[in-house]
Amino acid sequence: MRFLNETWLVFVRAMRLSLRNKVWLIIGLMQPLLYLALFGPLLKRIAGMPGFPHGNSWAVFTPGLLVQLGIFGALFVGFGLIAEVREGVIERMRVTPASRLALLAGRVLRDAVVLLVQSTVLLAAAYAFGLRAPIGGVVLAVLLVAFVGAAFASASYAVALLTGTEEGMASIANSIAVPLLLLSGILLPMTLAPGWLRTVSNVNPVKHIVDALRALFQGHVLSGTVGVGVLVGAALIAAGMAFGTRTFQRDSA
Amino acid sequence: MLKVDYMVQARGLAKHFPSRAGDVAAVRGVDIDVEVGEIVGFLGPNGAGKTTTLRMLTTLLAPTAGAATVAGHDLRREPVAVRARIGYVSQRGSTSPQALVGEELIDHGRLHGLSRATAEMRGRALISELDLDRSWDRPCGTLSGGQRRRLDIALGLINEPPLLFMDEPTTGLDPQSRANLWQHIRGLRDEHGVTVFLTTHYLDEADALCDRILVIDHGEIVAAGTPTELKREVSGDRVALQLHDPARLPSARAVVDRIAGVTVMRADGDLLDFSLPDASAALPGVMASLASAGVTLAGIEVRRPTLDDVFLSLTGRELRDQPIAA
């Protein structure tokens, strides 16, 4: 009970400060729309190519954008924490009886809520552009992204505490993000890739999340692809949360 | 038997950091006693181990060795209870620039388990006590350096702790804000009975503010006592005599050498510089002996030792040995 209370306090404070940052707010909402408007039209031409999944091209593209938004957005939330460490806010909060885990969980919750709002805006726009996908599958897809995003946010905070500097954080986050992004089939499906590339991409957990999301957008809720995606997602969540929790509870963090 | 109540009791507190060159000892087993109601200064140059010790006492860093009782609770076994009973004012500040003063105070109070109403009531009282009236609805980033430091103190006091830790409380403040802050820190003790443990690398601050001083250098406590005790123990008074006739220097030196406890620091040209335990008692006799030895003086200067002298004689170094950034 006390833990939930403290998590809520940290969440409200983090949310309040995020909402006060107007530039961040506008960029956060505009970014998914720009992807839809500027990249989406290219897809219509590719949609007929061999290897491209059948069906609505928006239903192939939008799940990729969701993952891009969720996972790769979350990987960089640690930058905000470095600022808070430098301001002394984290240390101040650590010299209270509040649970160290609540200090992490409140911030991760803020990131998950932000992600849900951004996803809703993205999906509303995608439907307007011509997305055709069953609501049930889409809702499940958004939930999966929110949980996996929370796992990446948690890991990002841990990396932020461990590196302590923007430079260190940026080099680690980028060296993780870029290969994950290129090998996930976010922008174009991996079904278009030659065999060797497809094999390599199979070890990328994000690729399985993207595949599961695309299946959900097709309405294939009870499919093997979705099952694999959910399992991979659960593993990511367990790993990300464990990493974040351990780092936040270390004495010198 | 008279029982003294201690707010901090540390024995053999040590912190080693692993590094490529092996273990680096930042703090090498310090003993610290702080009585209830004292203002104790932890004095030392940068890198001496002050902040590391403070971070251990405030539960932010686990000690490698040693034990401590802080505000009545065991540091290792009951860190949460310690945190509930202390305030901590860090060197780097404690507020987000965009957050409003009132929000930070209420949130911090509630992290300490206070109700919203209690946190707000205490926050408003602290703000007014620390001369921050009308700042409640202002973003923290718009406060001046001195105001922001006082807000850090208000945050540290929201749980009404009997013990307040402050890390370099006046670093970076202008002289007026420093003097003002000293007054507030004295007020915390005098009016609220708060025990204060602060680190500083300013000798004048330790001298003006602290009841007792612990001098730390290279991770070890090298001296402890009241400012007056430290000055008396370590240096004695300094006297500089300027002679009319440099040729009389040997006679003057012969006179001075006969006084008990004298150390001649410098004898050069017309100048004779020496230290002795109690200048005010010894000087009348010295003057008479000099006159009968035929030495006439052009000038005389008596200087009470400063903590700078104390530090120099304890460590062989000036306290501010780092160049000041231009």
C-alpha cells in the first residue's frame, strides 16, 4: 500500500514536470504523425512487391511505428534521469524512507502513460490515413508495446544511473538501438530480406515483437506468432525490470 | 555517571573503492561523535573524504567497514529508520528548475509519509522562517543561489529531523548570502535544537559557525576540538619583531631563545619571527629583556593563530592548495 502510494507520488511529480515542458509535448505528439505523413505514402508502391505481406499496407507499417515509438522512445528516457541526478533530486528522494523501487516505478509508469497517449494519437491518425485493423487486436498490440516500452524505460534508467553522463548514456543507447532497429523489420517487413539477414534478425527480440504486432493488426490473436511475441515480451519485461530494480537498489546508485 | 546523548556515533567507518590500481581507500576508519545540539564541522580539502563520509552517514553509500549509530538507529541494520530521522542538504542542490517551490516541499514531505495537509503546513512555515516568503508558487529555477540553498534546507527539514547533514552549505554563495545562511544554521540549533553536521573547506566558516571541528585529511581524522582548542594546541601565537638595527639580531635572538616554548620561525635582516604558547603573558618580560640587552624595536606584530595555521601545521599543506578557476 505504502509502495503504491509512493509510486503514485513519484508518478504525479514526473507527469506534472513532463506536461510543463511544452516543446517536449509537441515533439512527442508530432513525431508519430510525421512518420505517418512522410513515410507512409512510400509504402503504397512497395505493397505489391513479392514478399510483402498481404493486406492493408497501413496494417503492416503502423505496428512498426508503434514499436519505434515505444521501444526506441523508451530507450532514451534515461537522459531525463541524468538531469535529475545532476539537480540532486534523486539523492534527495533517496534520503527519505520511500522505497527505492517506487522512485523507479513512478517514473516508468509516467513513461508508459505517455506511450499510451502517443500510441492513441498515432492510431487515430493511422485510421484516418486508411488503416484497416480490428480494434481488439490493436488494443492488445498497444498493451504489448506499453509493457515492453516500460521494460526498456526501466533498463534505460539503470544505464543512466550507471553511466551518469549524457555522453556515456548516448553511446550505449545508440549502440543498442541501431542494430535492434535495423534488424527488427520495423520500417519494412523482414519477409523482404535475403535469407542470411532474416536468420540474423531472428535473434533480435524486437523483431518478434514487431511480428506479433503485425499479426494482431491482422486479427490473428491466437496465432503462434503472437504467442512467441508475448513470450519474448515477457522475457524483456522481466530482464528490464530486474536490471532497473537492482541498479536503483544499489547503495551507491 | 553523567550520560551524554550522541546523535552520531561512528567507529572505524571506512570506504574503499575498487579501481584498476587496486583498492582505493577514500575513508580509512574514522571515529565520529556528535552530541545532541552541537554544530559540528567536518573540515578538509577537496578529496579528503568529507563527502564520502557524509554519504555513508546519510545511508547513500554502504561502508566497507565500521559501524555507526545515526539519530538513534543502526546505520547498517535500520537505514530506513535513519532516513526518516535525518535531513540531508546536498552540495549539488535538490530541486528541479521547472518544479514549483510548494510542489517540491509537499511532494518531499509526502515521501516522508506526511499527509498532504501536514506537508503543506510545515512547508509554508519553513519557507517563511527561511526568508523565502512569496516563493511558494515560483519555479525553483527562478530563485537566486542563496534562496535555492535555503530551499534545500527547508526540504531537508520537512520531516522535522533532530539531525541535519549539510554538504558544503555555502559553496558558491556570495559573502552576504553566506553570512545570512550561517545565521539560519545557528537559528536551527538555537531555536529548534537541531543537531547539525556539516562539511566545509572554508576555515572561516568552521571558525564562525561550529562548536566543534573534525579535521580530515587523506581519509583520516587528524585533529578534533573546538576552534579555540585547535588553535591553542597546534600553533600558539605568532610574534614578529622588527629591529631598528639589523646588527642587533643575534642579541635579540639570544633573548627570545631564553623564553620557554619558543620556536623561531625566521631570523633574517631586521626581522625576528617566532611562535610561543601565550604571547600576551610573555611579551612584557620579553620587551624588558630586549631593552636591557640594548635592542630597540621599530615595530612589533602579534598574531593569534587562524585555522589556516592549524591546518598547515597538521597536514603540512595549505587548505586551499587547488588553484582557483579564473
